[in-house]
Amino acid sequence: MTTIDELLNQAHDCGTDGQMSVPDSWGQGRTLFGGLSAALAYRVLRNRIADDRVLRNLSVSFVGPIATGQPFGFEVEILREGKNVTQALARITQDGQVAQVLLASFGVARDSSTGVVNDQKPPFDWPEKPTFLPFIPKVTPQFFQHVDLALVDGQFPFTGAKTAHHGGYMRFKDTPETLTDAHLIALIDTWPPTLLQQLKQPAPASSLAWNMEFLHPHRPVQPDHWFAYHCDTRQAGEGYGHTEANIWDTHGELVAISRQTVTVFA
């Protein structure tokens, strides 16, 4: 199967001049897995950003579905490049329609008299016998073939649970050569919406909008290390849910904060 590294390299080579496609194994329902599409757009955008400018914030709007197996392209626009911060935009287009918009903010490291150390740790430890979210054809997303998700807190989707949170550990099945921001973007979105555990049978759900904050500095992380993930539902109603997640590296350091607006059709 096509690996995450192969797809990110393909996006790098494609740039804004060509098109690429993604196989069905990276699909999610009728569209390309949203975390991957965001990672691909980010990879193309990153080519235009100076190396000393670190990703600080990323916002993604999932405008429409991106069909797997069909070509799509990228557009990049540098909105402003200041002394310390660059803000840029990337679009994915397919069949002449905008399917995704990504807005990223990059900033150089600066000396500062302010500082707050985050000492919040994952609310669970690695279990003695981890339980993994399985890949079940025609039930779970196709891209589950490419990730290991060890559920530690919360319940499985479609179990009629009363809870609306979950957490555990995650990594790619095929270990990347190096772990980049693009890999982490894709990995963060692999968990199913928290609200699905309240349903008693499968139903469609998707992300509408997504915001991520990336915390720096932090220690290097090896590509085969596990990341801890914990997500709470802040509110849900009228078919929409609002979730917030923390992501920790293998050292127990908080490296990212993720917020999503999700739609549930049940």
C-alpha cells in the first residue's frame, strides 16, 4: 500500500504546477481522509516558507469532498511576510472546484521576558494490554489500514455510550523516515469524532472546520514513537459537535492543541 511518506513526497514534487491523486486506501467515506489532505496541502505550502519560520497555527476548512483516485491540484498564496511572522494560504482544487482551504501562520523564535511552562500530562498511561481500533471494511474508514490507534479512555464508536470523550496512543503503521509537521497534522486527525460512541449504529460524520496550535520548543521525537491523544466534547447539539484535544509526545510534553467543529448525521 502507498505510505504516508510516498504521498508527502508526491505532494512536494507536484507543487502548484501539477496534480496528484491518492488511492482508495486513504479514503474516508466518499472523500479523501481530511487529515491527509491537510497534510498534503501543508507540504506544498511549506516549500514557500523560510526554514527559520516555525509552524505556530493552522486552520483548515473542509469545503467539499476530495475524490480518491482522481487528480487534484494545489494553489498557494503568501498573504504577508513580516519581520517575524509569515501568513500563507493553500487551496486544494478538484474538477475546477475548491475542496479545501488551509491558513497557516509561521513565526521565528524570539527572545522574550514572558514564559509559561505547561506541565499537563496525559491523563492515562500505556496499558498492559492495549485495545486497538480495528480496520473493518465498509464499517471503519479505509485509512485505518495505515495507523495504529490504541484506545485507553472512552468507548468505541457506535456502542451507545453515555460518554463523549476518548483518548489513547497513535502512530503510523509504516514508520516514516523522519517525523515532520505534515506527518503530525495527518496523525492528529485519525481519531474518529468523539460523538460517534453515543450512536448505536454507524452513521455519517465529518469535520467541518479544524484549528491546530503547535507548541514550541520541544524535544525531537523519533518517527516510531507513540503520541498520546485526549479529546473532550465541549458542546454538541443540532447535528454539530465542538471538540478540543491535547497531543503529547513520547516525553510527555504537550506539542499540539486541536479543535474541531464536526457534523454528525444522526
